[in-house]
Amino acid sequence: MDPASPGRADSADHLDVLVIGAGISGIAAGYHLQRLCPGKSYAILEARDATGGTWDLFRYPGLRSDSDLYTFGFSFRPWTGERSIADGASILSYLRETAAAYGIDRKIRFGHRVVAANWDSAAARWVLDLEVGPERRIQRLTCGFLSVCAGYYDYESGYLPNWPGTDRFRGRFVHPQAWPDDLDYAGKRVVVIGSGATAMTLVPAMAGQAAHVTMLQRSPTYVVALPARDRAAEWLRARLPERLALRLARWKNVALSILFYQYARRKPEAMTARILGGIRHQLGPDYDVATHFTPTYKPWDQRLCLVPDGDLFRAIRGGRASVETNAIETFTEAGLRLASGRNIPADIVVTATGLKLKMLGGLALSVDGAPVDPQRTWLYKGMMLSDVPNLAVAIGYTNASWTLKCELTAQYVCRLIRRMDARGDAWCMACRDGSEGEAPTIDFTSGYIERGRHLLPKQGTRRPWRLYQNYVLDVLTLRYGRVADGAMTFGRAGTPAADARRAA
């Protein structure tokens, strides 16, 4: 599709800001645009037909958050539910109620999939080509600033390894990302393949009705049991005005998550001992914790899994669920055989084997007609791509709630827009001087990150090109730090972005 061929489009429209994605990040972007840039026109483009993003996509049993809702919820509309680790349906309702409460839902254009975006320096605007509706009608929109809030997961399909013998299996395969409405697992033997948050959620949820659920993993994951209800937050809410109590609860959990992460990174052996001690307390001294719950990596080399009220451990103690740690040799007609020679019978196999990454929702990005490959760019302040004008990407934290960083990104975009308006500039762009070293954007060894690392932008070794995964530092930098920090370049309409790159 040629971005310079307006005759191909069915309609033309221009807005000051376009937001891609109507999930958590998109709703946050809409709210802060309305509050901080009230004179700006904006719309949220959503490829699907409903708000909620990931929380609308996933429908598997037991779907829940793996972060507390006091930090996962929005700062401007605090979570007031009883459970701080909440189920997916409650979270989805919260997101939709928030969008409706602030009129953000009226700004959403459903069934609008952005397939290409080209920055036009002469006009200082983005030109977007979209496919609209089930018939995929071509439409063109333009905007001054583009905010990509589509996350980095591929919504089309999840990751599925190529196991031998799958064609022989007479049971049913199910991937959590495409959970069927008609799946009846009552009284059935279920094998859940995986050891991440999805598997940890599915096993106790299905164990209540299934004959037995086996969690089959190649290697263990760190698992921590936490109360589903935050007693400290409840104590605050009983004694203080609600808004103050909720704000204090949010900051309490922010501080605890930072302390927990820093302790794990600086004293990994001590943290490992504490986590494994908690698991032994849950499962008893005779359970083989060394085999099934002792990873070979350090805590927070991959994300920790939270199990509210120890529900996974209760299912194991009750005999309704079990864990196997081994490789799959082959599938058989009635189940699967492990490398150890052990056969596991199964009527249903749930492949909770992970996600696939997709940057920018899969859109083709270009600047003045020159294609931009995100993996060849550098991430500025964890939110902008080097040498790409007027574009922000919402990427949340890996060691804390996604929402925390995405709200900071939304607020920073508004700072940039207001600064440009005040000085008569039409665009801003982060430019590197090339002196900083290189580091992975997401410092995780999780399978989905390793498989998709080639798709991610690079990260530097120092600010502003490094994200420290620390909310307090980011608050200081993004809310109160200088916008014109030497790396950020500003310009007027008609000035090619390439000139700014050469000057830098």
C-alpha cells in the first residue's frame, strides 16, 4: 500500500492524536490526553470489536491478574474491589466502566486495524492506512502524534512447539489464547503443558471439575503464594478517607515490589531460600520441591508466578492436581510419553506454552517513505523509538504492574505535546549520539522474550536510553525531569527528520 496515494482511501480525517489499542494503555492515554491536553482532538483505534485488550481476548478458566490491583488499576480511578488479586471478568468490567465514566469509550473506533503509518515531514503529520470492518475497507487517517498502545503480544495466535506424534492423539488440544466456549472438562483427565502464569492459573481452576489435572513442565518456575485480599489496604480503608487510603495502599505496594525486586537481584540466594521455604511450608516436607519448584535461574531472571491464597498448592495437596517435570518424547493415542518413559493419560491437552511477540501491533512503519525496522531502533525513556518523530510506544514493566509505566508514558506524551505547542514546534524526535553501550530492552530469559528478542528495539546502558524497571526513578524522570534533555530534538513543519538526525 502506497502511503502517498490518497486516492486509494475511502475517506480522509485528521486528529491531533491517534491512539492504537483500547486496552489498559489506550484507556490511560485517552484519560491523560483529556486532562492535560483538553484542546486536542483524539481517537482510539481498536482492531477488535470490544475494549479491554488482553482481558477481553483471553477467556480461559480462572483468568486473573498476576499483579495487585491497587497498582494494576488506574491512579485516576483506584481499584475498590475486595480482592487485590482479581479475576479477569472483574478486571474487564473495571476497564469498561472506567472508559465509560470518563467518556473515553465514545472516542473508540472499533474494527479499525492500522496496517501502515508513514511520517510526512513536509506536513509534519502521520499518514495512517487502515482496514476497517469485516470487509477490510481501506481508510486513511492523519494525525500529529501517534501513540501505540497495542502491547507487544501477537493477538492472532500463541506459541505452539512442534511435538512428535500430535497427529496420533485422539483427545482434544486447546490453546489458552483461543479457549473454546464448548469445552467440557468435567470428569476428564487434563494435562496443562507449561509452567508460567497461565498454567498456574488453569491448574487450580480446572482441578475443581476435572478428574485430575497434571501440570507438565520442562523446567520449574519460582512460585509465591500471596493473599488474594490485601489486609493492610483494608485496614487503611477502615480508618482513613477512601481516596487517601487507596493512594497509600497503591504506594505501599509500589514500595514493596521495588524492595522485593532489589532484594532478589542483590541477594538471589537468600531470596531463593525464602521462596522455596514458603513452598515447602505449603506442600510439606515429603514433597519433591527440588525437582518441581526449584528453577536453575535466579529470581526475576524470569517473572515470578503468584498464586492467590496458595490455590495451586491446595489443589496439589488435595490430590486433584500434580506436577510432572520432564520433556515430552511423543504424543500417543491416549496421552503422551515423557523422556523418562512415563506415560501420562489425557483426554484434553491444554498448551499453555506461551505467547508470541509482535511490535507496534504489526503495522508497517516508515518515515518519509523509508521503512523503519523497530529492531534497529533504540528505545528512549522506555517509550519512544530513536529517529522516529512524534511516536510513543506504551511498554509496561516486567517486575511491576503494567499500568504504572503506561500511565507515566501517557503523561509524558502530554508534556511533549504541550511543550511543542508552547514553542511553535510541530514535531519531537529522540536522537542518539552513538556513544552509549547496548543492553537488551527486556532483561528476561523467559521463552517468549528469547523467541521474540529479535523483534524488540535496543536499549542503551545509561539514561535516557535505559529503562531501569524502577517506578520511583521513572516518576522523577518522566514527571519532573527536563523534556529538552539533549537527546530530544524539536522542529517545525517542513524540516525533514533526516536533517535532525544528521545534526545529532
